[in-house]
Amino acid sequence: MSADALTWPLEAICLAPSKRDVLEIALDIYDRTCRTGFDAPGFCLVNIAEAMDSGAFRQLMVDLKTAMATIHAGKTERTLIYLSAGRFDQQETTRPHLDGGPDECFLMLGYEPSEVDAQLEIFDYAKCAFDIDLTPKAFMAQHNPMFQPGYELLRPYSMRLPCFDRSAYQIICINNSSAPFSVNEPKWQGTLHTATILTPGSSRRRVINSTMIAPAPISTPDRISESQPQDFLTTATVRRRGDE
């Protein structure tokens, strides 16, 4: 990968497991998403190539988080906890952004089949910041891509997700961190994300099952209510983003 174009081979970012081996899928996600340097993308997409319903899909997301927590504990003697879990109908185009969270966290987003067409794009802002000798937070303060000059600076570090398919159940994991790069004290290196909604419509839904996950000491409880994990698995309620 060169600094003037963010290009990862499809096999690095687009996963299409032939069977539902949760641990194997979790390992692939972890290696690609939970990076502490720039030799991994910081994101990946998992295409669920089997028949399932929304409940089974959300259960798979929970199972993958549990497996990733076990993997993380084996590598760092820390676990992974939920910071949030919810379901949204998201039909607003966004600029490159982080979702609010701690210095180290990632998003596990479960996209359900939808008639709403969209394009997803990832921006490796941590690598861009590193290349111009800034921390990620300093980069966002000085070159926020919500504004055009920052967006143009970051554009060479962007990549559209070529395997996103609105007709399929797909899980997208995105490193949402803002920690500085360090060789001596490795921290997760984040990316920004954006969605361009091509065919929004009030009569259609674009359901995203959204979770934010972060490292924490072993035995730390999730930072969501005791009922929220079960609600996430069973609720039929979907909030529309922008109507809150």
C-alpha cells in the first residue's frame, strides 16, 4: 500500500466464509480491524452467504464479539466490552467521521438487506496523520474532513468498500480509535467512515444493527444496561436516524 492511494486487495477486506465457524471468522476480523500499526486495513466486511433472519444475524454478531473478546484476552490479558448496542434506519449521507467513543474502540455494524442503495467508504486518517507527523486527534483538530480542505488532504487515504451488497446480510467492522501511534505502547489505529445514500426513501428501511466495542480489564462489565444485550437480540424496534 502506498501513501498516495489506499488500496487493499479484496481478500484483505472482503471476507466470504464458506461456513459459519465463529472463531475462524472472529480471528479474521480481529487481525484486520484491531490493528496497532498500518500493516492491516483497520476494517473489513463479512458477507453472510447463508439464509438467516434478523434475529439469527444479531445473534451471530454477539457470538463474534464474544469470540473476539477471547482472542483479545489471549493476546493482551484484557477483554472486550460493549459500549453501545442499538438498531437504526440510517438514510442520511455522512461526511468522514468517527463515532463518539474512547481512544480505543471499534464498530461492529450489521447491515440487513435493503432496497435503499448506498456506498460505503473508509478513510485511513491515522495513517495520514502519521505521515504528516500528527497524532490522530491533532489531525482532526487541524484538518477536520467535515470541511473541504481536510477532506481533500484525506482523499488519497480513502477506499470505497467494493464488496458492499445492499441485498445481503453483511457485517462491517471499523476501527474507530483516536489513540496516537506508539511502538513502545501499541494502541489501536483508527479509521473514519462515511456513507453516501443513493436512493433514500421514507417508505423503505436501511437497518443497521450498531454496536461499539472497546478493550477493558478482565471482568469489566459491559457499559450498557443489563437488559440491553437481550433487547438488541429480540427487539423489532428500529429508530430512524435524524428523527430523534
